[in-house]
Amino acid sequence: MKKNIFKYLLVAGIASVAIFSGCRKETAADKVTGQAANNGKTLIGFPGGMVNSTFFEPFTNIKTVDVFTLKKDAKDQAESNKAQTFVLTSLPDALTKYNEKNGSSYELLPKSYYTLGNANTTQATNGDLTFKFAAGAFAEDFIIKLDGSKLDLSKTYGLAYKLTGTDGLGVHAASKDTLYAFFSVKNKWDGVYEITGTMVDKTNSTLGHINEFLSSSTNTTGVAAPMQFELRTISATKCEVYDNYFFGGNYMPIRSGTSYSQYGSFALIIEFDPATNKVAAVTNYYGQPASNTRSAALDPSGVNAYDPGTKTIDIIYNMLQPSVVTAAPYIRTTWTETWKYIGSR
């Protein structure tokens, strides 16, 4: 279960998506007011929402991807039987704005990486899409045939569109903004992990493992132990550790007294050896070291490896902070943990 108890959804309109039907039915409200079911307008929109994310295991062949659906909500059968054409304008600049707003790094998916997989959809040289609805059709999918051999595991890709050519139809309220489609390839360690173990801060005995708070009677956040982290692919051998369970972000939650906190400017990037599944290194997401002198290091006493049979990672890692612990090896905090894979993200 993924939770984010401290941040709002980053893209407006995701939470409330209109439910579409091929031909609108008479509602209870219509009956009360005496209005017929065919009053109003035929609408067009995206029933799957305005953000569509697709994650792949590594592949080098051609994969067919159903990216999103455009659907017509006809007010009556006559409207449903009309053949119509709709246009989606490509908005590559919208990806830049999305990245600036959300701290992401999506790149425009090059047209040379894919071909279209639906004969009723065509693409202009500028990236605009045209959807042709035959008489009686109420939905068409944007399908691509994606060449996995061209994808870079260190990158995440995106496409952005706006519904601009509606052939006289209204646009569903939840479909008036920019539609985003995101694509990324996952390495074999990518996923959601359940975290158990211990933490010792040598300079402050009031600090402890986040599970100590999550399992305590003072936990009123609604988030239960054990902690969960996501490993998010950033290259063929590296994953960033992302908290999508408690704070929401690149954070290292901890217990502080009877409450909770986190170490500022400290979160992990884990590098694996693909030949052995050993953890080759850990570094600090915020810099090695960050401005507060914090860096990350593997503890050689740990197993420090991923077991593909059980899908678990046994790891011991340290936070070094020479501005606080002035004697080598500068270790302030040590985590001894087991990370158990519980599903894809």
C-alpha cells in the first residue's frame, strides 16, 4: 500500500475523473426535472485520466503499448452514429513546465522510437495526433509500437497533448487540461520494498528507526509499520530510494523521541553489480557529500546483496557526517535492514 500523508497530488484533476459511457443514459435527475436524456451536449474526453504512466521491464524488441483512450460520450444514438475526427495538439514545452513544477526530468519521447499501432490514428510531422471515429465508434486508443532497443534506462520519457480539435463537441471538464503520457524502463531491482531492521545514531540516543515510531502508541498518522521504500530506476545498475509511503519524496524517515523526523539532505542511491546482485555502493542522493557533510557508505560487515530467489536485500549502510563526528571513519548513523520486495510500483 502506498501512502503520501503530507503532500497533495501534483497534477490537478487526477483524483476526480469523469465516468464515460458510449451513449448517455437518462439519470434520476433527468426524471425529476422532466429533462430527456438527449438534452445537453455530446462530450469527448479521456476516461483514464490526464496522467498515464507506463513502466517496463528491460526489453530490446518491439512492444505494443496502449498509451491512452479517447472516448466520446454521446447524448443519444444519433450522435453516437456520427463519424467524427478529433485532433490532439502535441505540447513538448508542457514537459518542461511539468518538470519545473514537479522536480522531474522527463524527456520528449522521440518519434523515431515508435510507430503507431492503430489505423484510425495518424500523426503529423509536428507530433499532432488525429483520431478518426467511424460511425458508431465511441472510443479509439492511442497505441504505439515501441522499440525497446532505443530506450536509455537512465532516462524517463514523456509525451504531452491537448485536445484542440473537437469536431463541435464539448470537452469533459476533467479532460480540458494537458494530457501526459510517461514511459520508463525499470532495471531488475526496481519495485516497492517492505523495510525491517534497526537504526543507531551514535550522537543522539533519542533517534531511532522509523518502524519504532510507526509501531508505537504515539503514531496517529494512520501509516502503519513496517516502512516501505521504492527503488526507482535511474540507470541499468542504479536505483534511487524514494519514500512514497510516509513523507513522499527522497527522505530518510526516522523516529525522534516519541514522534518522527528525517535526516535533512540525506537519502540513498543504491548501485548493484548485475553479475552478482551484490550491492556495489551506496551514495547520498543530495551529494557525496551534501552541503551538511553527510554522505552514505556501505558497511562491510553486511551481506549487502539482493537475493533473486526471495527478492530481498540484506544491507548495512552508514551515514557519515564529519562535521558532527570528527574522527575517522566519521560514522554517525548505522542502519541494519532487510528489504523485502512486495510488488511493482
